Amino acid sequence: MAHRTSARDVVNAIKDVDFPAGKDDLVQAAGRSGASQDVVKALRGIPAEQYANREEVARSVRVDPDSDLGTSPAQQAEQARAGGRPGQSQHLREVPKPPVEEELDR
């Protein structure tokens, strides 16, 4: 399935939301902000739960895996192995840097 939106687009669409917020609040806020249909559709696809902040929303919404997250292939592989919250997009799960990358950052 092709995703035509990015995490940044979703976050921009809900910039005026007061958190914590539920899925319905987020969808309504995106509609009021004039977000694209792709962004609204992506928000409709998230699990129906309370979100504490924009980061949690960005991690739960399905977007283009290459959109704007900057994860390395090693991090993507670790995300696939580690799993995450039910309904959370695989490419948005928290993942530590591989030891080789940590060593190179020093």
C-alpha cells in the first residue's frame, strides 16, 4: 500500500491540538486545519486511544517509511525484530543505534 503523506505533514496538521487527545479529536483537528485527505486518512488509521503528545501520534500513524525519519538500514532491521505497540507502524518504533554507529559517533 502506498502512503502519500509524511510524519511531518501529520504533525503540522495537529499543531493546535491540546494533549492528551483521542483519535477523534485528532481527526477533527486535522480537518479544521485544512489538512490533505491523505493526512486525515492516515489519522483515521491509528489505534483509538489517548495520545500524550504529537510524537506518539507520529509514531502511530502509517506514513511512507522513507518520508522524513532518518533511520539507517540497521535501525530499520532492529525495529522489525523488536516489535512495538499494537497498531504502531513498524518503521516508527523506537530503536537504539547499533553498536557500530555508536562507536562511529564518538
